[in-house]
Amino acid sequence: MKKFAFILTVSIAVFTVVSCSSGGGGGGGSGTPVDPTPGGTVTKKFWAQNMVTKKFYQLDAQKLAENSRCEVWVEKGSGVTAATANNMANAYNTVYTRVMKTFGYTIDVQIGSSIKEMNTMELAHYLVTGRTSGAKLTLLLLDIKDSYTSGNGAYTAGYFFSGDMFPDDDPDKYRSNELDMIYIDTYPSTPGSQDSNETLAHEMQHLMNFVTSLVFLMDNTRTAVMDTWINEGLSAAAEWVYSQNISDSRLAHYNTDLYGTGTIKEGNNFFVWDNELEDYATVYLFFQYLRLQSANSADIYREILTSSNYSDYRAVITAVDINAAHKNNWSTLLRDWHAANFTNAASGLYGYKNDSKLRNVEAPMFPGGTSTVTLLPGEGVYSKTSSAESVPPVSGSINYSGLGPRGSTSGPNNSTGFVNGARLTYNINTTKDGPQEAGSTTGIAPSIGFSTPGSGSLKTDSSKFSGPFKVDAGYFSRRNGNDSVYDIEKRALNSNNSRSVNGTVKFDTSTMKKVYIDE
């Protein structure tokens, strides 16, 4: 694991949780009775969130499993057995080992006159509880209230809420369990299953990302937490780190516009994050591209996570190790990833290194019939070319490249197009809340599809992935006109402004502008 060179100096009093009283809505604080024997009858109250209304509510849970790294609490009445809870605890051991190997680091923490080395998860536990040993993650298994009933609907498989890392002292704005913890769904998700364990890895990265942001905020090297698209990309990568398998559903969604929204072919992707399924599909592919193309392979994920100075796209371009053209060059990296999705060559920069699944990535083509498109920062579209056309010149943040046919290794050409290729129209603006800008397409109707050499038809059977499907915790609130998770989180953090760290460094939580309550 990476070792930070500087010493983080904190005061226990700053972050130590004040025990809640046993009556009238206490959170999960250290003063709450804990059953010493898993499977016992003593219950503990937890706060959870309704994903539809964004309201906090309380539930009773029992501790049904425990090991040296976690406690597993189960919502009463959920039907989860002690055997399932033990499976979840055992699964966390595997998740912990794999995720920490890729994302973990150690840091020296000065406590009074002594210095203690802690890894990421130990630091998380210390910051919220003040305890320097015996760190255990709290896992709460519950039926997350997300309006799911049955069939092919959407559901929230789990979430991390960073408000739990702060005292439960502002009930008008948020409720906190005053614990380092992760919530895992029990229906329709099955705790301990491969899918549920991938969710656990996803959420563990969110927790580690939040703690890492705190480290750099307290050290005054960053001014904000990591951009949502990067945090989500790293959590998508954490799923792969745990399972070592490419997600069929993310790939199918990208290739076929799985749920019929049609926006990927019109350019929608991760850079301007909007809690859409398209965001998750595209960021998943982008972070796989980074791993496969960068010389530091999966270690690039840790390098991005621990970027001490940057919390935006610069955290990516300073970590990437492809070649000199990509280092510190977002426009080139963005272009070549877009190109990889279209040409998907078996080798080189413009594909996924012939990965057994990712070689089936097929960029959805922009519909014919129009020669204009508006794109937000980061977005790009592909329109069919039938000749070696002249590529339009740069216009504002809109850039263009000609792309060769599928399998081509020649790479993007910024002046000339290709027969049976595509015009790539993309927006290189690095301001994620920047405006839409207009670009041009060829206006030619796309072909029905491509075929991949050696693998038969590329088109994916979308019925295989008809549901149920996992979504972000913000998916439901956005569709019901409620406050987004971003608003809730900002209120929670802003209520704890200007926390003094050992009387010297000020940790101003008003700089925390992004949310970490995610699928």
C-alpha cells in the first residue's frame, strides 16, 4: 500500500462522537448498548434514508455476525438469517483484502505526543469514534426503501452516507449514526451474493474516497472533495477489483442503450454527472480503459484516489501513464477513449487490448437526419462517414476527428475522415458545469451494426438484462422532485463548519461540495 510522507495531526476531541441518549431518537453512537454475542436479542437503533422521499427514519437491528474487520447488523423483520450475515462478514474479508490492495494506503497520525500508523479504514474508524485500535466497519443489512416491488424495476443495492461520519447534532438537516458504516440492501439484492459483494466493494471505495478527501482538506492541499464522476469511476473500478469480471449489464447498456433512453448515442456520458444509468455505463468503460492502457495498470486507481492537489479531471491526467501525449492532456485522453469505443482495435491505444468482453464495446451511432448536435463538456457523438471527408475545424470547445473503420489501428485524424468510418464530434471543455456547445455531424444515417472478428454478432441480447437493475441512491429523489442527495449532504456538512484540528489547521466543511451517498 502507498504510504503518505506527511504526518496528519488531529485532535481526538474534534472528531470523537458524543454519545447519544438512549431515548428519543439516538443514532448509532458509542453510548448505544451493543449485544456482545451475535444472534442475541439486544437491538440497536439505526438511522436510514428513504431513497424516494429523502427522509430519515429509524429502524431496529440485531448484530448477527462479527469478525475482526466488521460487525453485521440486520434489520429486524428482514428475514435475513445468521448464516447469511456470516456470509456477508466473510465476504467483507475478501472485499477488504482486494480493495485495500488496490486503493489502500497508510498514514502516520499524530495523537498527542505519539504517532500511530493507520491504514485507510483504521483512519476512518478513528476519525469518527476516536478509537485507535480494533477498527471494525459497521454493515447494516436492510430492505432499502426505494419503491421497488417486483419485476424489472430499479432498486438501490447499497449506499454510503458521509453524514454518518459527523455528530448527530442537527436533526433538522440530517441524521447520523456516528459510525463508519455501509448500508446493503436485502431485497431484491441478496447479501453475500456476487452482485451484493460488488456493491460492498463499490461503497467501500466511496468511504475511502471521503476519508482521503478529509486528509487532504485538513492538510490544506485540496479545497474540495473529489468530483462525483471520478469517485463513481473509482467505485466502478472497485467492483472489477473485487470480481475481476467485466459487468455484462454496463456493457449491454452502453452497446444497446439498454433501457431505451437513447441518450448515449446523443452524447450523454459521465463528465457532467446526473445520476443517470448512462453515466454509470460510460464511466465504467472509461476507468477500464485507463487500467488497460496505462503502464501503472490498476495502480492508477490509487494514484487518482490519493492525488494530493487535485479533485477534478487533473487527478486523472496527472496519474495516467500512457505516453507523453496523454500526460496532463485531457483533450487527447478524452479523444482517444472516444476513438477506442468506435474502432476498438485489438491492440494499441484505440481499443481495450482485446479483452474478452470489452472487445465487444460498440459505440452507439448518432441518428441520421440532422447535421447538428449540442454537447455538454466531455460528451461526444459518432456520425457515419462514407468518404474521406475533410474534418471540420475546432469551434470553441468542440473538436473533431476522423475515425477509421472498426478494428483500425491508425487512430484519430484531425484533418481527414475515412470511408466506412465515423466523424467524432466532442466537447473538450473541462468545466463540468460548462454550457452546451453546438457541433456538426455528417447527417448520414448509421449502419445497423458492426461485427467483431472472431466473436460473431456484436449486438447484445438486452432481454438478458431487463431487470431488476441497480441504480444510484439519487435516482429516485430526482424523479420525485425532492432534494437531491447533493443538497442533503451539503446541508449536513455545512452544519459542522470550521472544525479546529489540533488548534492549528482549520477544516472548513463548507468546501465539501459533493455528495457521497451512492449506489
